Amino acid sequence: MSTVQEIAARKAGTVGFHRAVPRLARDPLGALVGFAEQAGGEVVRVNLGAFRPYLVSNPAHVQHVLRDNAANFTRDGKGMLWRSVKRLFGEGILAEGQVWAASRNTLQPLFTAKRVDALVDGLAAAVHESVARLDEPARAGTVVDMGTELSTIVCGAIMRVLFADKVTVPEALRIVEAQNTIATAIVFRLVVPFVPNAVPMPGDRPFRDAVQQIDDILLPIVRTARERGGDGNDGDDIISTLARAVDAEGRPIDERQARNDTVAMFATTTETTFGVLTWLWPILQAHPHVAERLYEEVDRVVGDGPITRAQLGELTYTKMVLEELLRLYPVGWLIPRVSVADDVVGGVHIPAGSDLLASPYITQRMATFWDRPDEFDPDRFASPRAERRHRYAHYPFGGGPHQCLGQYLFYLEAQLIVATILSRFRFRLADPAIPEPQVAASLRPKTKVELTLLPRDRALI
């Protein structure tokens, strides 16, 4: 930090301990949004006793931390969340430095727009096959758990297209179940991040058991692929690619790193899609004008036939609905960082070794940056309104060098799923209330979304 910056920098405002803790205990997500709003989007420090992070909510400040000076704000393994996350993912694509760079160089080619576009036909066929299985409960009028059904649809598509069926759908669903356990078990350590891993905490045993379950499924598959040399003749799926991967010195990566990146890519390519889409159904029931526009677009563009890549480009309102879902319910809701050296963010001095919290959930729900932030309005993503918005006012996939690799894949896959379901069915919710978000390592509904599917033709009579 330069001398001029040091002179100009000021101390951050503070949310005091006796104000912060009770509000966070009652409503952690609402409290964090409130702290940021009351600070007017300025950097503010939240006093939680031994843990005193800087809350960064202004889009320009978020850009500085995640992109412009990303090298100074790292995913430090000793910092909040990452210490616990590393117990699952280890070193690899979710690390820093050379290990992260090597993993990203290996995996990024699998997620380019050209590569993902080439997967659309396979994704569409897999989604169509999975959704068709819902015909039976729809005819019978059986109530289904939409979160479970979406998990099955997503896993069916992703295991076929990105994992070449090396992981079966039943195995994938067991991994999803283990990840759900991990996401909630980790909350205890999120609340008191200063407690060392060596000190036992509630949730530790379920966490360890869930990690073991994931390893029991994936490690043998990774080992088999490595023994076969990554299926060099015909394998460009994630596991085969990692089995052939080399480090910065050209040496094959070890088994543990291949395992770590396989686990990370499984989570990246599945959890966001079914997590976000679970909220869609109660949202549509609560906003019939949005539902009608969405139905009209799907009926007009897709009809009742299989979806093609060209049709995805015409589903413009569908994509706007997805953007608005991501604004209100970003699965990766919390982005912790640790400062390597002193810096200035928004005119506030950030000492080396400080914890910072950026959060898409917070920024994307602030009246300081959004008109009517609590209202579901897909039209806010229509051009030119969206073009006038700061790039980091809406960043559900993070930003900078660590932006999620699967962003482009999400939009195509989610459009395919929504359009395929709505081309066949309408629905009726058992409980029309929109679920509250649950604080966990990833954002998820507190309650199940249960509904009855209606065959589309019958629903239109």
C-alpha cells in the first residue's frame, strides 16, 4: 500500500458485538443484509468477538477484492469457511497458487462455450429421458418432492455427459445426499470459525462420515481411470481428463489431487442447478404473470418436441427468470477472503491477515443497488436495464480468476430442464409458501417443495 493510500485510508465503521450477535442469531441472512444497508454499502467491520470480518458489499469494492487485486485476497486455508471446506475438497481447483492454476488449466477446456455447446444434444436427450419418468406420478396425481426429482434429473444428465457414466445415477444421488449432510454439518464451524479443527464440535462426526461416503464411491472410480491411463483413446470426460492431468513440472498429479478435483467438479456441475431450480415452482405460483409469460415462451419456442440448441437461444424470458432466481437465491452465497498484505478497499484500511466477507446474497438484495430488491422481477435483466448495472451488482458465480467454471453450463442445462418440464407439465403446490433460505455452506430451501404435476394437455382443458 502506497504512502498516499495510507494517508487517505480510514478505519471501517463497526457493528458492535452486542448488536451483531443477537441479530445474527435470530436471522443471519437478514442481519447481514441489514448491516450492509445501514452502512450504505461502505465497508463495515462486524464484531463477533474473536472473529471480526470486514463486510464488503458495494459492487466496486467487491470487484477490487475478487478481480482487480485478487492476488492480495486469497482463499486462505486458515480463514473462515475454507478451513472447513478444505476438509472435503483438499488442494486442487478450490486451492490457491500453483496447485489451483494447474487444476484450472486442466479443467477449463471442458467448460468453454464451444465445448459446452457441443454437449447440448446429449444434455437434452438425458434431460428428456429423466423428465419423461415423471409422466407416471403426473397421471396418478402423486405428490413429488421437487428437490429430489431435480437432483435425479441433473445427476442423470451430468453423469452421462460430463462423467461418461463412470459414476452411476444412484451413486451420484448418494454423493448428493452426503453433500447435503456436509453443507448443514459445517454450519457449527461457520458460526465459530476461530475454533481449531482439533477441538470437537457438533456436526464433526456427520461431516466425517459424509466425506467417507463420497470417497468410498469416487476413489475407486478415480483409481480405475488412472490405471487405464485416463482412457486416452476416447475419454474427454472429467474423470478421464483428471487421470491424464499433469502438474506445472509435467509430472502426473497424485491420486489425492485427482480425487479432490473430481469431488469439486461433481459439486460444481450439479448443486447449483437443482439448488436454484427448487425455488422456481413456489415463485411461479406466487407470481402468475411470470408463470404465464414463461409458459407462453416455452409453448411457442419448444412446443412438445425435443429441445434443440437453436431453440435455447430463443428462450430469452426463461433466461431472465433464471437470472432473477440466481439474484435472490445464489447457491454460493458467501465468499470469504483473507488479505495477504495491507490494502485500501473503498477508502478503508484493510490490514494484512484480515478476514473479509463478500456475498452475492447480500449485494443482490440491497436497496442501495437494486430497485425493489425483495420483489421477483425478471424484467430487471432485460436489456438495456441490465447493461447499465455494475458488473458486480450481480455475481452469483463469483468473479475474477476464481469465477465458477460451470457458469455457462448452468444456463444451458437449467434452460433445458425448465423448458422440458414445462413443455410436458403444469403443477400445483401442496404448500404455496415460498421456503425461507437455510444458512449452510451453500444456500438451500429450509423446507421441501412438494407439488403435484399435471399433464400439460389436461391442465389446459
